[in-house]
Amino acid sequence: MAAQRTKSARRIWGPAAMVHLGWKKFLIHHQLERVKATHLKDLEAARYQADV
């Protein structure tokens, strides 16, 4: 009986876990992109300041 319960739970949680992991990966990637963008902006600003 317990095995049947875990099997149904796995069927429910499998996709949910996949979605959760995908969401986490997306968030991390998004944060990295944002950090990269601000870093590039800082570099550009520094370069501009160096030119001036």
C-alpha cells in the first residue's frame, strides 16, 4: 500500500520538481545576466571616465 502511495506522489511531484528546478535555473541565469549587465555598464562608465 505504501509503495502505491509513493508512486502516485512521485507522479505528482516529478513534474512539480522539474518545474521548480527549471524556475530556479531561470532565476539564477536571470540574476547572472543582470549582474553581467550592471558590470558592463560600470566598465563602460569607467572607460568613458578614462577617456574624459
